[in-house]
Amino acid sequence: MYDSVMVNCPNCGEEREFQSKSGDCFLEVYTLENCPDDVMANVNRHSPCKCDCGIEFEVDIENRKAILRGA
């Protein structure tokens, strides 16, 4: 099982799902703002996320925001 963190694309704003296997993994759904630190620690396990708009992005864990890949 896993938890989901919903993150808005930094280019177009579309909401995308990031999965984390740290924390309790009870299939909870979080936003960057309400995500527990233990879940956030593993949020980039499948990064980068490729959005339908064509860009790839990941989560800046320390600042809790979406960033372009390699930025």
C-alpha cells in the first residue's frame, strides 16, 4: 500500500498524484500543505512526474513545492 500526495504542476497547474511508501501507508490522500513529514520523505520515489502539458517535475521536499526537473 501507499499514500498519495496531490501536487499541482508548476507549469499548467494540473493536479498530479505522487505516491509515497513511507509513513503508515493507509491509502491516505494529502496535499503538499497537509502532508505529514514521514510521508513527504518518500514523495519523489517515482519522480519525475510527466504532466500532460509536457514538462517533468518533482517535489522540493524542504520547501514543499513543485519544481521543474533539474531546477
